[in-house]
Amino acid sequence: MNEEKKYLFILFLISFVFFFARIWEPYLSGDALKHALVAKEIIFTKDWLNLSLGYEPYLKKPPFYFWLIAISYKIFGISAFSARLFPALFGIFNAFLIYIIGKEIFKEKIYALIAALFFVINWHVLRLTTIVRMESIITFFIFLNFYLLMKGKKYFILSGIPLGLGILTKGPLAFLGILSFLIFCLLKRDFRFVCWQFLFGLFITVFISSPWYIYEWIENKAFFTEFLGNQIGARITGSLSEGEERNYIFYFYRLLTNFWPGLPFFIIGIYFFFKKKVFIENDWWKTIFVYIIFVFIIINVPKEKFTRYLYYLYPSFALFCALALKELNGGKVFVKITYPLTVFYLLIVILYPHPFHKDKFKNCHNTCKIIKNMDANIKTEGLSELENCYFYFYCVKDLNKKPSVLISKKERKKSIYSQDGIFLYKINNSAE
């Protein structure tokens, strides 16, 4: 086995262990549970263009991420495992993309491997990659678009594909890579992007992403009000109330608490970046530094800030961590350390008796078993949005059946079952 194949095997094995070892866990909560249910409703409504949650229009996100989860359901069945599959796969894709970018920067495969490992062996990355969230997917599209642009004119056309898919995944956020590239070019007065290949790449972007948005504009203009007006505009002003208003120090604090073991190496890497002036003859380093500054500004614009936005920065941070070890001549030692670390983590995964992802619906499980045994569809009354999502995702096999059971937190007479304040009632054939 040659050196490159050896490193790729190591990277695949370690990233597979870290990202796949616990995706079988049954528990979902918060936005992850909502996203899993949106994809489940795609399967039952057979409507791949209009997303819904609880059969009400779901207007917060574009559809590509949910399409992937729905495809996973088609192949493996509807479950928390299937919902987690594509986010975990894209975590591995990100690791390999960082390795490819690292080879361009370092010209030494071992430091490309180290950069990828710094991305993988990061608890925050692990957490966000193994729940049902789109951070791993949109980050892959951002960095693939960035990589293809940096490779030169002959790749400009291909760069339109990940940009288009990124826009279908999370809208304007997909432009982080291409805007960083353009800012770098303008600062350098390098107009390589003024060519037909670049324009044709943008045409491909429009060709991929615009049909669904045009459809929404014609059929459902409310999407733009919610997605652009609330999810983006109101989040910037702090009026959305889905998160907390935080100042610009928030992300520095979160890096101190979340970016381990990479943080000290990242700081050392930044030190060598300026001391050794590694960026003078290397456009890759300059553009990556522009990307970090630009993205850090962008994620600080909204008053409502979320720790998960740091995910977009971790691939570039990982490259600086590898730079630190390169300058310290510690590459081989670090790689050797990852072997026992991976074995240690695998043992934790196998032996740790409690789930990594918390079960927040313990009081609902017995009720859910009853519903599944009855093979019933349901109506709900007085439940929270997340409780509704739990019952529809975990407890109902066929969402197209006519509801035959009412779940309520309001006690009435003749309940057929009660548990922890949750009551079940049979529904007559007539609508209740």
C-alpha cells in the first residue's frame, strides 16, 4: 500500500468511527426531530416540492437537505438512523475535501491528513455531524465550490454545481466560498474570474437552483416572506426569537469551550502564519485567511447567534492546526497519537451505557408503544410542537390513515389509556 492509499484508509477509518459509531441511537429532539419529520411527510405526501411539518407548510428552509433524508428513508426505512445517515456521510466527505485542499497547500500528504484529522477529532464537529442538521452538508458545498474556484479556469464551470446545490440547501449561505474567492481576487487585483468559464459556471448554478425557487415564487410566495423575511431578516435584527441575542464575543467564548483539541494548535498556526509569512507566495493561504475573516464577520451580523455557525469555519481552522504541527515538526507524532485515540473512542462508543443524544420524551414512550400496537394514526390536542413531532415521527406508521386516536393533555371521561399526564381517546369515524 503506497503512502497516499495508507493515509486515505486511515482517514476513512477514523472519520467513519467518529461519525458513524453512534448514529444508530434512537433519540432525536429539537430541530433535528422537526427535520426528520419534514422528510417523513415527503414520503407520505409524495410531494417533493412543497415541504410540510404536521401537514402545515414548512417554509423555513429550501428542500435539498430534506430530499436527501427522504431518499435515505426510501432505501433504509424511516428511522432516526436513516435521518442521520446523510449528515454523517457528508462529515466524511468534508474530511476528504480538507485532505485534498491540504495537499494543495502543504505539498506534503501527511499534513493534509493531519488537517483532516483535526476536523474529525473535534467534539463540536462530531455532535453537529451526528444529529439531523444540515451543517455538514452545506459546509461541503461551500468548500467544494471554493476548492474548484481556486483550482483555476478549467474548474470554474464545475464550481457551479456545488454552488447550485448549496443554494438549494441553505440559500444565500452557499455564497460564502465564492464571495471569499472574489474578495481575494479584488484585493489582489486579479481578474481571472472575468472569463466565459466563470460565467458558464454561474449559469449552471442558476440552472440547478432556480427551478425550485421559481416554482415557489409562482405557487407559494409565503416561502420568501418566511425564509428571507424571518429566517434571515428577522434573525439579523434579533426579532425572530428563535435564539438569544449575543454580542461579538460569543463566538470567541464558544471556540474556547468547543474547539478542542485544535484550539492551541490553531493559535500556534496563526502565529507561524504571520511570523513565517507563509502567505506571501501562496494564494491558497491568503484566500483561506480571507474566508475566515469574511465568514466570522457574516456570522456576527445577526443579533441572534448560534454555536453551530462555527461549523463553517472548522475546515479552515483545521488547516491552521496542521500548519502549527508542520512548523513544530510534529506531524508523525500527531498521527501516531490518533491511533490509540480512535481505539479509545471506539471503546467508549461500545461500552458507554448511555446515549450521546439525550432522550427528552421519556414521559411519551409508553403512550407511543400503545399507538404503535394499535397501528393507528392520531390527532393531537394541547401538546407542544416538539411533542407533536415526536408522536408523528416515532409512533405513526402510516400518516395517510384516517386518525382514529386523539392524544390529549386534557383529561376527559372514557380515556382508553393515560400515562404521565397524556391521555388517549378513540375517535369516531366522523371527524372529532
